[in-house]
Amino acid sequence: MSTDFHGYGKVKADLCALKNRKVNAQRTLTHRLHSPGTPTFYFSLFTFYWGTMRVPPFTPVKFDLLKVGHCAHPECIAMRGGGWGSIEFPALVGLIEHPREGLILYDTGYSRHFFEATRRPPECLYRMVTPVRLTPEEELLGQLESRGIAASDIGLIVISHFHADHIAGLRDFPTARFFATRAEHAANEKRSRVARVRRAYLRQLLPVDFEARSSWVENGATVPAPWPGFRAGFDLLGDGSIVGIDLPGHTASQLGLAFRTEVLGDVFLVGDACWKIEGLEQNRPPAQLAYSLFANGEEYDATFAALRELAMSEAGPVLIPSHCATTWAKLGGTRHIDHA
């Protein structure tokens, strides 16, 4: 009994120190909590405290939101009660600068490779159902070049999931490493060519050496999720600064990204876990028709509900869906990262 209370005291002391940001010891604490003989209760206590802190990272990063093309389809598909008219859904890309790892992308949006890949059937059906527009000014390589950033300067690309509007530009970065979920990639590779198109996966968009340059996040270090309602996070860089969070439902596995910036505070890139921020704020998930394309409707609803809790919380992070025009209008156009 005395040993248990002694362990509790050390855990509590570590928690207080961590919450006051006086230590940089998340991994050390996690190791202690996983050590033999540590009661499960203490791990649960840590998870509770970590969730209530709501701030996973220690090292602030720079962040800009880019728009790399858009598609168009009826609003009512993306959000129940929306209009039948076709509206624009931007393909948003996160540009992150880490003090040690350098420049990182979250997805790539559209590119010329998308149009090449959808010239013939059955892939052309994708572009027919969701018409795409990409102006020269919105091409990702050009936007990066205007900031003094070359393709070779991008060291890492985090892939939320493998839909074409998120990976179309991967081949433009021949030296970048990739972080992705093995579950999502494996699920796509098992499908037939027609089934892949139906799931918005175009294999020809992947670089020929994709797997050689990829790291599967499931194989890396895990940390408690920074907010309640989510599965364990993935410590992508080993310092707690950027945490990947699985957001299943829309696809078999989808990688959200949590980090802290000096300008916005806590940021949570949520991919396609919701398409419009208004959907979360007004509790209006996509139409039932959209669920026929999801990997798992029940998991989507659970993910959506957890994100809605964050959206309603004053202490929650800035949520950034990957296709939200409202979010783009509010947060896009900044140049916190500029090497020109």
C-alpha cells in the first residue's frame, strides 16, 4: 500500500509540473506510467489530466493555411439542411515550420497530376461527379516558390487520408518523407480499380517509391490524446510538438494533426471528419447519401460528435476542416512562413 501511494505522489508531482510547463518530460512520464507495477488507475488519472489540459505540444510551430484548388457539389450533401445549389469546397493545405524538422505539409490538395489521372474511364467519373478547378495561381509549387520555398525544402508530408484531393501533389516532392496510416493505405490497395475510384483513391497519384519513403504512424510512439473523445495520439516528431490523431469514419483511418502556434494557439487539422465548420457548430452532419461513401457511418458519427464537443468549448482548439470555405475566409492568406 505504501509503495502505491508513493507512486501516486510521484505521478501527481509530475502532472503538476507538466501542467505548469516547468518540465519537458512527457515521454519520461509516459514511460513511468507504463512501467511494471504501475496501477492502471494512475494511467487513467494521467489521461484525465492530459485531456483537461487540452494542450498537447510543447514547441510552438509556425503555420499558414493554403488553398490549392477546389471542387464543387451541392451544399446539402456536406451538411444536412444545406441548399441544393453547387458551392465551392476548397482543398486546404497546411504549411508548418518546425524549429528542428523544418518545413512540413499537411496534404497537398490538387495538382496537374489529378487531371492527368482522370482523363480516361473509370477515373474520369471522379472528375465528372465533383468538377475541379485549379488556377495557375493556386498551384502548390507556385505558392511555395512565392515564399522562397523549393520542393526540395519540404522534408515531410503528413497525409490525412488517400483521397485524390489530398494526395494529388505528392509526386511534386521527390525528397520528402511521408507520414500516413497503414490501415487506410492497406484498405485502398485491396480494392478493385473501379472500387478505388468510388472511394476517391487514384493509385497513379502516388510516387513510385511511396512505400520506401513512408513511415506508418501506427508503428511510432503513442501519447494520450490531447482532448477527450479521441483515441491515443501519435507523437510524430518525438517531442510532443505535433500529434497525429486518428479520426475514423470518413475513411478506414484518417490522420488529424494537433499542434500549437504562437498566433492561433492550439490548432487541430481535422481533414474530412467534417466538411464545413458550420456543420459542427449547428450539429448538422452530412446527408445520408454521403454516408454510403464513408468507410464506417457509426465511427464517423462518433468522430463528428467528439469534434462538436471541441467546437462548442471555449477552451477548445482552432478546428480546421480541409474543405471549409468559411475557415479559409477567416484564416487563409497569412504569410507567417516566408523565406523569400
